[in-house]
Amino acid sequence: MIYAITNKNPETVSRFETWDALHASMFSPYGNTTIFSIPCFIPGRNYRERKHAAENALKRAQEIMSTPGLYMGELAEIEAECERIARRYGQLREARENALC
């Protein structure tokens, strides 16, 4: 699942199942563009690359969570996903310091 904020509706977080669904919404007649996105699948060939990608994803999550007007349910979903990513890649302490989980 991918969480993204688009120009079409910058006050809410949109959820997409795949990158193709995100790109399909971006290239719509409305001219949407993605402002922030959080991939829940962390790419990388080894643990070091995945840990770096997870750190970048958590930074983007912090930017998304700081946007005004998000619902509590959306914040809870993003927090749960951030906690899962942080636990898996050994960044739970930093995520908690930055109020991501």
C-alpha cells in the first residue's frame, strides 16, 4: 500500500494498492501530481540499502503527518505502518523520538 498526498486534494491522504494505481491517478485529466508518498514496500538488494530506504520513507512519513487537516484514522494507519517499518529496520528509537509511532 502506498500513502500519498496529491494536488487534487492536498488536505487528505490517498491510499493506493500499487504504484500503477498511483501513476494512473497522477496522469488523469485533472492534472494531479504527488506531493509526498510513503511506500510500504522498502526496496534494496541488501540490508544496508533497505535500512537507508526505510529511513527515507520515515522522513517522508513525517512530512505527510505534519500536513493539517488529516483525520485521526489516517494518522493511525500511517503511524502503524511507520512502526512496522521502523521495527523491521532497527529505527524504532528514532521513529519514537520523531513522534512517528
